[in-house]
Amino acid sequence: MAQNPFPLGKDELLKAYRTMRTIREFEERLHVDFAKGDIPGFVHLYAGEEACATGIMMHLNDNDRIASTHRGHGHCIAKGVDVHAMMAEIYGRSTGACRGKGGSMHIADLSKGMMGANGILGAGAPLICGAALAAKVRGDRGVGITFVGDGASNQGTFLESLNLAAVWNLPVVFVVENNGYAESTAMEWAVSCDSYVDRATGFGMPGVTVDGTDFFAVYEAAGEIIRRARDGGGPALLECNMVRFYGHFEGDAQTYRAKGELEAIRASRDCLTILSERVVEAGVIGRDELQAIDREVNALIEDATRAAKAAPLPAPEDLLRDVYVAY
Amino acid sequence: MLNERIKPIVMPKWGLSMSEGKVTGWLKRPGSTISIGDELLEVETDKITNVVEAGETGVLRRVLGEPGTVYPVKALIAVLADPDVPDDDIDAFISAYAVPASEDDGDAEAGPQYHTAETPAGTIRYAKRGETGPTVLLVHGFGGDLDNWLFTIDALAEKATVYALDLPGHGQSNKQIADPSLSGLSKAVLGFLDAVGVERAHFVGHSMGGAVSMRTALDAPGRVASLSLIASAGLGEQIDHGYIQGFVGATSRRDLKPVLETLFADRGLVSRQMVDDLLKYKRLDGVDEALRALSASLFAEGRQASVLASGIADARTPTLVVWGEEDRVIPADHAQALANTAQVAILPGAGHMVQMEAAGKVNALLKDHIAKAD
Amino acid sequence: MSRKISMKQAINEALDLEMRRDPTVIVMGEDIVGGTGAQGEDDAWGGVLGVTKGLYAKHGDRLMDTPLSESAYIGAAVGAAACGLRPVAELMFLDFMGVCFDQIFNQAAKFRYMFGGKAETPVVIRGMVGAGFRAAAQHSQMLTPLFTHIPGLKVVCPSNAYDAKGLLIQSIRDNDPVIFCEHKNLYGLECEVPAESYAIPFGEANVLRDGDDVTIVSYGLTVHRAMEAAATLVKDGTEAEVIDLRTLSPIDWDTIVESVERTGRLVVVDEAHPRCNLATDIAAFVGQNAFGALKAGIQMVTAPHTPVPFAPSLEDLYVPSADSIASAVKRTLSPKGASPRIAA
Amino acid sequence: MAPVVGIVANPVSARDIRRVVANATSLQIADRANILLRVLAALRACGVRDVLMMPENGGIRAHVERGLMRARGNGASGGQDIYPALHTVSMPVTGTVADTHRATAEMRRAGVSALVVLGGDGTHRAVAAECGTVPIAGISTGTNNAFPEHREPTITGLATGLAVTGRVPPHIAFAANKRIDVSLDSGATGATVTEMALVDVALVTERYIGARALWRTENFRELYVTFADPEVIGMSAIAGLLEPVGRDESGGLMVRLSPNGDGAGDCRRGITTLNAPIAPGMMARVGVTDWRRMPASVAFVPEVTAGSVALDGERELSFSERDRLSLTLRDDAFRTVNVAAVMRHAGQNRLLTGTPVPVAAAF
């Protein structure tokens, strides 16, 4: 094997690949099963964007908090939420991460620092300011990462949070996942100042744009930004330019896309392909090793799906449980 | 126009915070001949309703207090006089009567009505009344405080120096109880006496306070001049577990009121204010833990852990045992444990809070006992 | 030791004691310290009406001035609560709820349920409510019904200093989000309050006055109006039982129903607007669960269905008065009391 | 026919990690648009009536069009257009460097007289790769701006306008520039990748592209520069602080760097350390082993066998032991507008006075 030229060890590279592959497989499976009508409600898939969640989360521990979006499966998996519990949650089962009461848009696991996917766009930003404040008050060097789509970055909550984080010098990283579309609306039209870095600059914090389909680009930039935040350097914004392989939600015909757009991005901007080509080409990881991971992930998702479908529904009395601490 | 043969009956002052009372009804008609100790009327305060007993003899010549009307403390509500005192004199007396300025108004400005002492068991709140005669210490029971001696302290203070304290975990004393046993409480009481410079006192203990007093008499006999045990714990195993559990567990008026009613023969004596005051006490930080620790230590599983009767019988400390016949918390027959060595009085028509329900009789017994033992 | 202090002092004291007891308690809000970053004194304001005055000197940076940015800092308080702190966020006037309600009703109120009972959000949002302060339509509302409508929120509205201290301490210790409504016209009202810490449990109404003829239920400022009304009704031989709800979520249904079962008559007084408020809620509950006990139609005394007017002469008509409460009681006592009336 | 000027304005320059690690500039989109408007006004003042612009979705064009619209609307120009007509190259937008390549090539085909470029070294490099003989007028809006000179853009626009309208002779108006060609033969595929740098080629041991920017000096190994200017930022400064080499001289400089930059240097191997501004706001100690002149047209094969090639401050290519890398400096590789010379000439010849003195009369 060649000398490893990457900023991560082989085990870490394998872990990153496994995470990205798990997200991809999880989402692809949901895509198929949703079309069959197996899944209640609606789901927003993260496929295509895996490098962003993974590149960032590789720098975090359970003490660091993230606030996610409606498109949260990838963040959950990368932050270490149990895949079985996630799948069961999406199927509305009692074994789900939220006992079947949250669903796809509200998967959370606070023990892993995952403060919840969020159905309200932009709502995670103030929450993560609070998480970062808690870390600051405790002095535990924890950081808070909030993810926001290009569209929700227009929310007042997000902009107010940039200001609050700067004023309080909180260890927060605002990650803008720019997949070009706010639901169906082009980012270019909906975001007036055109640049997230400009927005960050306006609030007195640095902003960085990286190619969100390049795991290493995200990993490296996030590493610097997170380390800066941990060291008390304050908040920063990270824009990841990336691509969404599916619609806003499942069932979206994506008629707003240009002809050939999807085919083109799948061919040239698939972050999983980019990563695996890079590591195989460098001779650090063998293609067979990646294929072995693919098989394991496939089995895991298959098992999680089978288990979720077989899991018990919540009991009727669960309807009234956990509204308050007691009474 | 002082006429010594005309004796005013005034609105009594029960306890430090009482400033007024409502006449709820007269138990004697005008013209009745009154003896000392006769029940004259009922007065309701924001804390409690009780009977005003006659302290003098005479004919009830005038009844001035209208039922349902609130009068300030020391307001003239009736006049006693011998039959031969002319009506004109009585009318003149009434028209000349002026409510003495409340001494407490001045006191409240001059200094605190309650005191605190720093002791090894923490801050202890206490009240002190009287300056002469023997020293008396009043020790309240489980969940009580020094206001349990509302009708006792001023009566005894006429001829004694009376201290009443809040035990640790109670009233406004420190809420932490380092040692929630009778010995622990006894040490706290002795620590308090040290802090206020009292070497020896006549102990008057109610319920758990009786057991604490007995424990002290056994452990430090030199400091206990006599024992007056009122509805005392420590004389038998039995105790109403429901009361203890109910008292500890209650967090609302609805829960607490029926519990408190078991303390009295006359359930009607439990006023809104009494319940509210106890709830306010129970809500204070540390109280719940203190009460639970005490009940676990002293009354676990509904039995009293310490029975001290034989030790006290042997110790020969001059002892008075008083009980309300209708006590539903600790049965009155526990008094029999000391029947051979102590003066025993079982009072009819009273429950566990006999010193409140039959205050006049209990006070008379206490005065007599303390005078004899001193 | 008990002594007389105002409701404002009682709230200050509750915050002080809880910050002393628990290092995870932090207090934030606009100008709660005052003058942060400015050249003048530290602790320049201590809150717009001085409720938090002096706490900065005792607790330093655990008192945090915020930008005028309710959505961000209320959300941050919620997020910090979900991460182990016990933040008390002052929302100066609860009328400002409009700009940050999402953080409260979609986030804080839902975490426990939506995350399957695996999240706690021990946050307190406290602020001023109520009319009578000449503060006009956007600084005077009693928005309590908006909050009681939301499952997961607890709603508290004390009527006096003693309750304010004990309920605020309970709110801080409670593991659910609490909206703590402080009637600005009660801030100066004094009563006996122990210096020590104590917590008043939620869901226990306070019966301020016993009576067998009619039950008057209220909360906040109008409790005092109800007591005034009860005092005047005595002259007619009417003894009113006055119930101060203290907490609106949870609400003490038992005390209300038990009282109505005894009195047979109910007057509910609510400073909120008349539609879908606490008065209608309680009236409906009693109508459904204690109809047999009722001797007369339930009367509701509320603010009118208008914004709060500015002109003092109009605002004085806005808040339910002792007279209007007494009249409502008389309606329940008259033979016609049972007939329906249309409220203003 | 009036000359047409092409404009390439990169909306995504100055967005990299150096904002975080070194407080580098982040020029706002609105400011880039304002720069463009200033350039356009200067071009129009010199008689340029048509401008061809690269399409982009980063917002620059939208801002510029808003500015043009306002100028037409507010009547400040007294009915006269103060801006040239703006045309856009018809091509799809990918948001990548490919857009710059394609737009440059299209403009060259369309016959533009000069290319005004807004961006950093990276953007200029992309334009230089495709511009052929069309001169470049560079405006710095990037991070490491060694290549474009720092100057008020109105002046750059003015000089460009004067140059393309023939009011300044070409031998004064335009200057020759150097570049380094990089050729990488893949040992795995046999394919050859060629790239170029305008200012510097740095070989670093990191073998991944990542966030592209260079800031970890311990990984620096070899440095090749077209000019070594102690007044600029970045890799060129390292060379410039050792031995200045001008933009107009033939050949460049080659420097070998060592990982032990921090004083613990290995004296036996003749290592010295240099304190250099390697990025905006970032002074760093760099271990220097030796340096020498890099003559033009001679292929250099580096000693480093595996790592990444950073072109003008950004990691672009990675290579391994199996690959073959060579570097060659070219003199006279492309042309730029010599703003300083043009403006000096304009002043000396009073080109902007009401009745310009004929160029010839000045001599």
C-alpha cells in the first residue's frame, strides 16, 4: 500500500466512506419503499449531499450538538444516530428513535448531540446558539453546528442567529447546504445578496465556500472552522455547494430542473464516487475493501428495513404520553 | 374612672401575629354568673377559632361584642361585675374605656418579635416571654412550630421565663437536620439552651417534642427540672401512620386539610389560614426532606421507634402527663405508661392539640406542675 | 423570616435564590442588565421596570443582555434548555411573543413529545401581561389563552408576591417549558413573603375566600377585583368563594368543580379577550362535568373583543371591574340568571 | 468598428478557508458589481460602446444590470449613456472554473480587444490559459493576489479603454508576461495533464486537494515562481524575500523548502528560515534549503515524488511516485495591459484634455 497522503488515517477514511455509503443506501432504500407506498407521510432525501454531513461530523463528538433540517437523515447517520431506530421512526414504530411520534422530520437523539431534524425551516439556528451557549457556560469546549438550506437561510431566525452568535461570540458553525434549490425555487433568485459569505461578512464573521461534493474540501474547511470555534474564536459560516439527487420531497417531479441536469450531476458530482476514486487512485484503500463495506451497509439497511416493518406500532395510550414531565 | 369591681372582658391576643378577632358567638347569656374557667364566647382569628375562658368571677353585666363582628385585640367586648355595682357605673366605665395602644405596634418597631440563636444545629428561631420565675422550655411536635404554643406561652409567662423554639427542620429554624433521631433533636435543644444561656429548664413537650424532652431528661438529667408531656410520643408504639404519611405527603390544601382535622376533636377548628400556613411551611426548601427523614427515623412503618416510658419512670423526674381524650394521632391510653410515677390528666373534648383545644385547663395544669416542681 | 415585599422584589428574589442554588440557571433578556457595551454604569436598568436590578452584581455573566432579537435569544434559551441549562428568558412584554412564537410553540413545547419523551426543555419565558398601564394595544394584552392552547407549555400567572416567588421557583425547577405571566399592575403590590426558597406546585388553585353562594374563578389582576366584588357582596348577604387559578396549564379542575358543586353558581373572570379564553374554557368544562350542580347560567366577565385602547378613560373600561364582577354574581343569583345573555 | 472589451468577473473568488485561518478579504458581490460599473464607466468614457461579459449566477451581473438600469432611469447622464451596452456570452453556467475557460475562449473568438478580469490569481490563470494574444487587464478581487496589481479599477478601465481604442501605441500599452507550464504524466493511465501558473507553482506533501488553499508551511517542499516580488503576498513573497526577480526579466526563481521551518533547522544541511507573508495576515517561518534562478524554456523535474501541485496558491493536482511531473517557465506567454505605462503616456500626451495633443506631437 502506498503512503497515505490524506489528512485522515485509513480507518477514518473507511469510516467516512461507510458513513456516506450508509446515508446513500438509507436514502435510496427510502426512495424505493416510499414509491411502493410503504412509508407514511413524506420524506426529504439527503442523497447526493453525503460529503457535507460526513466531512463535518468527522470532527465532532457526542458532546457537540447539531441542529438539523427537514432533510435530516444524513445528519443523523453521520452524527451516530442508530440506523435501526431511524428506520423504525420513519415507519412510525414504537422502536423508533422518537417512539414513532416524530417521524422523518423530527428524528433526534440528544445522547448523540443530535438535537433534532426540524420541520420549521431556519428554526435550528437559534436552538444551536443555545446549545453553544450551554457549552460556553459549562466550559466544556463543545461546539454547535446548525445546518440550513440555501432557501431557509433567508429566514429571520437564521439571520438573527448570525447576529446573536457574533454578539455573544458563541462556538457555532452555520453550515449552509446550498443545493441550488429552495424547494423548487432557484437559490439565485431567492437570495438577494447572492453570497452566503457576504452575509456572514455582514455579521462580522468569516464565511467560507467549499465544494460540498468533495469530502476532503468539506473536511478540511470544517476542521479549521470547528477548531477555531472550540478555541473561542467565535462563529463562522461554511457554505457547501452541493447537489440533490432527488426532489425536494419524495414524489416531486422536479420539473423545475433543466433538461439533463440530474443526469449531469449524477455523472460528474457524485460525492461518493469522487471520494472512492480519490482513495483508490492514491492506493490507500482497495476497491475490494470499499465493496465489502457496500455489502455490509446493504445488509444493515435491509435488516433495518425488515426490522422496522416488523416492529410494533405505538400503543394507543402513547397518544397521551410525554406531553409534560408528568400530569 | 377606674372601678376595681368592674372587670373588662377584652378581645384576647393569641400569639404574636394576632391583631384582631371576630366574635363568632356567645356561650353565656347576659346576667349569667361566671366562674373562673367558664367558657364565655368563641373568637375566630385568621389562624384559629377558640373559646375565651373567664379569668375572673362575676355576673356578665354587659355583652358588647356583636357576633360576626371583628374587633381589635384588647377591644372591650363584655363587662363582668358583681350584682350590686350600679348600671350607671358600668355605663360610665364602658364609655370611658379606651383600647390601650397595642404594645406590639411599638415592639414591632423596637425589635423583632422572634429571635434567632446560632447553635451547633444551625440557626434556631425562638420566642421568649416573661422575665421572672422559673425557666420553661416549650418543645413542639412533628411538623409543628412555636406557634403551637399560641395559647400557652403568654399564660405561662405571667409567672415564668418561657422559651419556645422551632426545632431544626421546623418553623423558621434551619431546615437541615444533621441527625434525625430523638438524640439528635435532644442535642439540638441542649445546644439551643447553651446558646441562650439557660442551664436548666422545665421542659414542656408536645407529641414528638415530648419524646425529645424525655430523651433529654434521660441523657442530661441535670438540665431538665421537670417534664410536662402533652399527647407525647415515646410512651407507646402506636401512632396514626395515616396522619404521619398524610402530613408528609400533602402538597395541596385539599390533601392537607383532612389530615390536620385529625389533630383536633373539633374539626371545625382547622381554619383556612392554619392550612395555608402549614402549606407555606411545607413548601420551603428542605422541609420535605427533613420531615421524611424524621418520620423514617421515628415513625417507620407506623410504629414509634423509641418508647422511653420505663426509663422516665425510673428517673423520677417530676412529670405531668396531659392528653386529650379524643386524640386520634397517639392514643390517650399511652398516658397510663406513667400512671404510677406521674400526674396524669386526660381532658375530655380535646384531641391531639389539647394545649390549643383546652388551653385554659392545660395552662392551669402546667402552671401548677411547674410551680410544684421548681 | 417572612416580611412584606412587592411582587417585583419577589420575582427578583426567586431568580437570585435559584441562581445561587443551581449553577445551570442563567437569565437572559433585553436590557435585563442594561447598558451592556455602553459607557455608563453597569447594571444600568436591571430590566425595563427594574425587576432584575441588582442580580448582575451577584451573578455576573450569568445575566445576559441580548440584542433586540427575540426570535434568536428565545430560541437560544430553548436550545440551551435542551442542552442542560435552565434558562430564564425575559420577554419584556409577552405581546412580543409574535416574533418568536415558533421557538416556543413549535420547538420548546414539542420536544418532549415529538422526540418520544427523550428530551427535556426546562426553559422559563417570563414577561409582562395585562392592561391598565397606559401602554396601548401592543404592550397590554393578556394572551394567556394563546399559551394554554398549546400542549407541552405550562402557563403560570400569579396574583401576588408570595405566589410569584414560589411559582417562579417551581417554574425554574420544572422540566417543561413555562410561560410565566407577570401582570405589570401587580408589580408594586406587597404581601408577606418568606425570605427562604419555596416552590408552589403547579395545578393547585388557591381558594382566597370561602363562600357557599357563588364561585368566582379568576387569575392575575382580576383576582383582586373579584375579592373586591366579594367584599361588597357581603352586604347583600352573598358569600362568594374566590378561586385564584395561579396556574392555567395545568389547571386545577378539581377545585373549581368541587366549589361549583357546593355553590351551584359560577362566575369566571378573565382579562383576556372573550373568544376561546380561560373563561370559555372553564365555563365549558363545568357545563360538561358539573351541569347538574348548576343553579344558574354560568357568567363570564372578560375584556371586550377589542384591542387594548390607549385613552385612559377607555382602558379603564376595558379591564373587568369589581362592579362588573358583582353584577355578574347578581345575575347568577336572580331568577333570570339562568337565561342566556350575550356578552359584549 | 469600435473595439469590444470582454469582462470575466468571478463571483466565487475570495471565498476559501483563508477567511477563517487568516482574516483574508472577502469582497462582497455588491462591491464586485460596483467595481465593474466603475470599469464600465471608464471604458465608455474612452469610447468603448460594447462589452461582452461572462454569464454567472453569483449575482454580479444582476447587480450590474440594476446599476445600468438606474443610470438610464435617473437621467443623471443627461440622456447620454454613460455605460457601454452589455452583452453576455451565450453559454450554460456551471459555477465552476470551466465557465471562465469557456467564456474566455468565446470572447477571444468574438474578437474582443482586451479582457478585463475580476478575480484572484486563480481566475487570472484560468483566463490566461485561454486568452491567446488578447491582453488581460487584471483587477484584484481574490485572496492571494500576486498577479493582478492593486489599483483603483476606474484607472484600470481607463487604461484598457485608451489601449484598445488605439490612443496609446501597442508597444507601450501592452506588456509581455511569463508563466510556468506544468505537465503531469500519469503512471496509472498514461494520460498527460497540463496546467499552468502565472506566478507560482508550489509542491506540497499533502496529496489531496481539500480546501485548496495553502497555509500549512510544514508541507511546503519546492517553489517555482515567474517573478519574485517582495511586495506581494503568498509564495512569490518567499522567493522575493530571497532574491527579487522582476515581472519583465527573463526567467524566474526556484526555491527548495524544508519542513523544519521553526528554528530547529538542520544546520548541517544548510537550512535557514524565512519569515514570510504566505497568505494575507499570515506570517510564517518557512525552512529554506536553497534557491536558484529558473531559466526560461528549461524543463525542471522536481525532487518531490508525491504530493500536490498548488498553482498560484491553490492545490489543483495531486501526484504520486508513479507519476512524472515537469515544470517549464515560458517567457512572453501572454499579454497584459500595462496600466502604469498607459496612464503615464496619457498624462504626458494630455490624451484626456479637450483637444488632445496628437500622439506624435509628444515626441
